[in-house]
Amino acid sequence: ALLAAKKKAAPEDAGDAAAATDEYRQVIGTAPDASGQAEAFWLLAGLAYRGKDIGLSVATLHTLIHEYPWHQRALDALEQPQLIASPPPVRDRALVLFRHRFNADAEGAFREVLTDPAADAAEARYYLGILAERAGDPEAALAEYDASVALLGDGRDPVLLGQALWDRATVVVSIGSPDESTAAYTAVADQAPGSEHAPEALF
């Protein structure tokens, strides 16, 4: 289906642009896997841009970046000129950079997220903890995880709370005493009993 849509979008068949757009939309809805869907979003965005439908192109790229941050096309989308005037949310850009291990750029983006009072600071702090681990700074990682856990104490996101506590515990184990490690694992089960990590933490 992707191949058929590409053929309809070829320059010599520009008159069939509307049909190609419909083809891509059908592929997005019927693709057997997320990778195929992401590729279809990318092709649809390009077709719309060439057809001067900038609004559709921008909206499609935003969806690609938000829904498929792990896909190479999401990273490619960040560089598209139509997004200069209509950039994606900083959080979405940060997550794409994070997933593709542009660690310094991702850190800068997540710190930018923290400047927005309406943003999810707990999530940003969590990812900053992972980035600190990648940078080989366990103390900074613990500080970020602690900040994330504190913000999540209101029960807003039990899944993220469990993950932050678990990742914090693994850092404590690498640098702390046996008692500190035990307390860190116990905290996973105590504060996030429904977490997928709780049974392993207790073990």
C-alpha cells in the first residue's frame, strides 16, 4: 500500500495528489505495525508540503513526533522547514532527542520543559535522571529521581512513580550501602505497590 501511495504521489502524477493523500491515510489506519504507520505519516507530510498544504503537513509531522518518537522519521521531522514557524511542543522534541540518544540536546530540551509551569515536571525530572546516568553522574541522577518521586507523591502517575523509584534503586545499589539499597527497593513496593517492578524489588 505504501508503494502504491508513493507512485500516486510522484511528480508526474501530481494530479493524483488527493488520491495519494487518501492512500496514505488508509495505510496509517491499516498498517500492520507502528513502523509502517510512522512511515506513512512521513510520506503524507511530504506530499502535503509539496502540495502547499502547510497546515496538513505541520499537523502530520507533529503527530509523527508525538506518537512515534523512537522512529527515525520522528528525528527527521524535527529538521523540516515547515516546523520553524510551528514547532512541536518542547516535551515532544525532548523525547525524540532522548530516544535517539542526542543526550546533550535532550537535556537542554528537558530543562526548557521545566521552565513551563504547566509542563509535567515529574516526567522531565525522570528523564533528566536517566540522562545523568548516561553521563556517568549517579549523584545527579539520584537528585533528579528524588525530585521526580517527590512530585509524583500526589498519585498523579503511579506507573511513572514505580519506574522512577525502581531506577533510583538501581543507582543506589551501584553506589550505596546494603542498608540503603534495601531501603530503596522497599520504597518501590511501599510507594508503588501496583508497579510491575514491585515484585522484583521485594525479591
